[in-house]
Amino acid sequence: MGEDDARQQSSAAHFGHAFEPADFIQLYAVLAAQRARLLELKEGRNELTVLTRDVESAQRTYETAMQRAVVSQVESRASQTNVALLSPAVAPSEPTHPRLGLNLALALVLGAMLGAGLAVLLEMLNRRVHAPADLQIGMDVPLLGALATWRPEARGPLLSGPG
């Protein structure tokens, strides 16, 4: 135990002196350098992890592509197919062309039907009153008066009675 006590006393005596501010500044600088080095090592380790994952992903993609290539080569070399010729193609005896008469007749009939249907639909949707009978048939309201057709040469009453 004497040797241990002597060491403790000598180290206490060694550290017992006062540190100067320059020593603290130097110590902080060394500590900051170590921290920077540690951060660089951590960043390097993180980059290494990302790159390792990228390499593994690329390798899996490459292996998948190689498997597909091998399967394609094997399938292309297969001599058996499931395609059979049922009957050979025959050229037509006369060329086909548009039937102008039939097309014109169909266009005329369909155009007339479409035009008539559109005219009937527009007339049904038109709610204007054209004659006194329109009021009596559709709305069941009494007729109070009707305007005569205006003719500038005839000087007669413009308003006529019902009926």
C-alpha cells in the first residue's frame, strides 16, 4: 500500500497546481477538434450505410434482370409454340370501295329523321303563345283580349275583343 499512497500523493501534487487560462483555451480547442472529428466519423458512417443500401438494392435489381434475361432466352429457344395455321389467307376477288349510293341514301333518311325530331322537340320546348287557342288548350285561363295584326295602311282598332 505504500506504493499506491505515494502515487496518489504525487498525482495530487502534480494536479494540485493552478491551471492558467491558456491551458483551458488549449484544452477547449482540443475538445472541439475531437468533437468535430467525431461528427465527421458519424457522417461518414451514415454515408457508408446509405451507399451500402444502394449497392444492395442495385444488386437485387441486377439479379432480377438477369433472371428475366435467362427466362427470356430459354423461352426464345423453345421450339414448341401454341400457334397453328387454320387456313391460309385468300386475296379478295374484287376490291372493296365505299358504296356511294347507299351512303347518300342513308345520310338523307337519317338527316331528315333527325331534323324532324329536332324541330318537334324545339316546338315542344317553346312556351310562347302564338294564337288565342294556345291559351285555351294548354293553360285553361280566360282570354281577356287579343292584339290584331298591325297594318300601317289600315286605321282600325288595335285591340279586339275575345273570340
